[in-house]
Amino acid sequence: MSTARAGAPRIGVLAVQGDFAEHLATLRSIGVAATEVRLPSDLDGIDGLILPGGESTAIRRLIDRWGLREPILELARSGAPLYGTCAGLIVMARDIVDGDATVLPLLDVAVRRNAFGRQLDSFETELLVPVLGDQPVHAVFIRAPIIERTGPGVDVLATLDDGRIVAVRERNVIATSFHPELAGETRFHRLLATMAAEHADPAEGAGRRRHPTRRTGSAGGAGSTAS
Amino acid sequence: MTVQTSTWATKKGLAQMLKGGVIMDVVTPDHAKIAEDAGAVAVMALERVPADIRAAGGVARMSDPEMILGIMDAVSIPVMAKARIGHFVEAQILEALGVDYIDESEVLTPADETNHIDKHGFKVPFVCGCRDLGEALRRINEGAAMIRTKGEAGTGNVVEAVRQLRNVLSEIRRLEGMRDDELFVAAKELQAPYDLVRDVAEHGRLPVVNFVAGGISTPADAALVMQLGSEGVFVGSGIFKSEDPARMANAIVQATTHFDDPKILAEVSKGLGAPMRGLALEQIPDAERLATRGW
């Protein structure tokens, strides 16, 4: 339990380059504690991590230069939720089509950079993301990547009309080609915060809250709570 | 599903993706590769870096489209290119080439002494220079989706960049403290549209991303303007006029990310070789100052 208060997760935003300020503002707007991550030590006490939009070629170099790769993989292995937008998706993809080496192989997908073309092809649209409800997401795509292959453990969360995949989830990792943080869309961040709270305090939402007066770690403690 | 391209959100959004990064001037595809490998978030394709434009004199124009296309082919990061102030046909040509951003730049010789380009009419986004808040807001009113302070390009001297950035940010702070009825006069004094002035006063920032340009030539320079409140940096002559461009480029990238960590700044500043040779501002006659171009 890394947070001071159970159920109040603290989410880090990788702040080496890109639109990390917009992600921090989105998290704070929904009352979630958020903090910038530039060095491995910044990951201490974090229950979830956002990898923002930006230039993936720059972000990958900064991740390597400051030794962030292994600590982020370790955070993901611990079950903490991660969410990547645009460049964040590229950085977490197991395969990058046409060349670049994998950075953080966390999502069993193949992703193509700048898949729609150059800036003149950047666009915005209303996108149905069923897991977030009937209200469509206003999605801004900027020199965006596309997911061309998904592995068996990957859930597709959204596609364009032509079937191209633009949002996925595999276990504790979520990624989108587009930028909810540019459009005042908070549902992805709320989902991440919920997952982070569950990670920080497994009793959260699991129907097995400890009795408030029972001390943890004592015999017959949380582990033996009947369900 | 309706799809809209070239919206305000996509134009402004690309600049938001560049934040915390370094945009580097390059004159060949090889330079562009060096910049990309060093971690540049975008490159500015131009025929000569500002220090050489300054040395050569004469009229500086948009670069040869073939050279710009060569650079667009060489790298996967966004490519920007410069058009002369007011030269909307150069801008049309750059848009036809498919560049990712146009810089309507005082580094080139202005084509119009009164009017800037009507940037709303273009699909491609524009970045424009400014020396103060009023100039920034006039450019945004014309459709600029990103602003940079001009500094004094090609000097390797950060003093103008610092002056202008402090200028813009302190004017923003002044607006924040004003009563609503004082903003009308502020707009008049700034020679800027009231709606934009009010927006700045409300949010305490420009409505678009704000970088610094013109004079950054060391990692410490980059960190200085970042600590003062810039959202990223343009480096022109500072990289390819230094002794070891690849190392200097990389060091400036690291310093822009870790701008607030003096230990890291000390580490990345080690053994970079000589930075570009700088110019004292007093050595430049007023007529040769680039920052005074644009109105």
C-alpha cells in the first residue's frame, strides 16, 4: 500500500517531453493526486502512470538516458495501471512497424507511427468507446499512430468506421491513438484512477473491506476475511 | 462519423505535443538525422542557419522546395519551414509541400511592411515570433497556433530571448491582477483584441503554446528560459555552429527536460566543446536587428 490514505491513488505522469501538463491538469480536475515523473525516484509511491503524447523518438531516448525503462516495467509488473496516449501507445507497443526498436513491451500489439500521414491529415471526430458508455468520446488525432495487430490477450476498446483500431486494453495497460486530455474528456483518466485505487488498496471495490477497527497484519486479519 | 481536419484543436494540438522539447534548425537531410537522433521534437528546414543569413546579408527567402522535401523524407519527426512575413504565396507553396508547421519568420526578409499572413485561411498551422504580449496576441488573432519569442537570431546571445520572455510573462501577470473594467484599456494599450486579452487574464497564460527562440546556444541557456516559464525551445545556429553538433544537440535536449535539476545540468554540460561564437548585441546596428521585423 503505497499511498497514505487507502483508496486515494497517486498517479504519475511521465514528464520528459510532450503534453504532460494537460494530463496533470485532467487528473487534478477530477480530484486525483498527480505528480511529474522525470527520474526513476519519482516513481516511488505511485499507483499508476500516464505516458503522454509527444514525439516518441524524443521520449524513447529520454527514457533510456535516465534509466526509466526497467522501473516502469517493474511498476507494470506489480499490477499498477498504465495509460498511454499517442506517443505513449507507441512507447508501450511490443512491435513498431517499419523499424524502431521496442521501448516498453507492455502491449501485445503492432503499431504504425504517423499512420494517417502528416499534420495536414490530423483530425478530430466523435468516437464510440462502448466501455465508457453511450456518450461518444471527442477524439483528437495528431499525427496519430494506428494499431495494426492485436494479440489474443488484448481487448479492442474502439475502432474507426473503417475498422482500424485506435484504443486497446491488455490487463492493466490502456492505450489510445488519440488525446482525451486535449478535449476535456475525463473518462479514461477516471478509469485509470479507479484501477489505481484498486491496485493501491485491493479491498477497494472488491467487496472485502476490512473492519475499520481491525488492525492489519494481526492474526485473522484481512487475509481471512470471509467472502 | 464525421471527420474534421485542420481544426483549431489539431493545429494548436501539434504544438502541445512539442512541449518540453527542442526544435532545431537544419539545412540538410544529414543535419536533420543528427537532430532527430539527438532527440529533437521537430526540425526547422531552412537554407542557411540565422548566423549565416546574418553574415551573408542580402534578401533571405523561403528555402528550395526540393531541399525541404529531402528533409521531410529523411526524418519521421515533424518538419517546419519558414516563410517571409506577409508572403502568403510562400506559405501556400509550403502548405502544398505538406510541411507540418510554417514559421512566418523575421529571420527571413519581410515581404510586406504592414500586413502579416492571414493564417486562418490555411490548413497548415503557423508559429509566429513576438517580442511582447501585444505582438503575440495580434499574431494569434491572425491565426497563429503557436508563439515563440524572437530573441535575436544568429547571435548565440540569450539576452534578448530572456528580455522578451520576461516581458511577455510579466505582462500576463499584470493582466491577471486587473479588474474586468481595466482590461478594456489594457487591450487598447497592448493593441490587441479585447477577447484575447480577457482570455489571457482569465487563464494566466497565452491561449497557445509559447516557446523561446533566438540566442539559445548552451544547455544552461535552454534551462534558463525553461525555468523562466518557456514551454520549449527553438535552437537555430547554436547547434550546427558549435564544435560538436551531435553532442550539443543531445545536451540541450537533456537540459530542456531536466531544466530544474542543477546536478543533471552540470552533468550534461560537461565536455561539449566550444559553443557557437556569440555576438554582443551592441555590435549589431539597429538596422540589422531581426527582432524588430514584424508589427
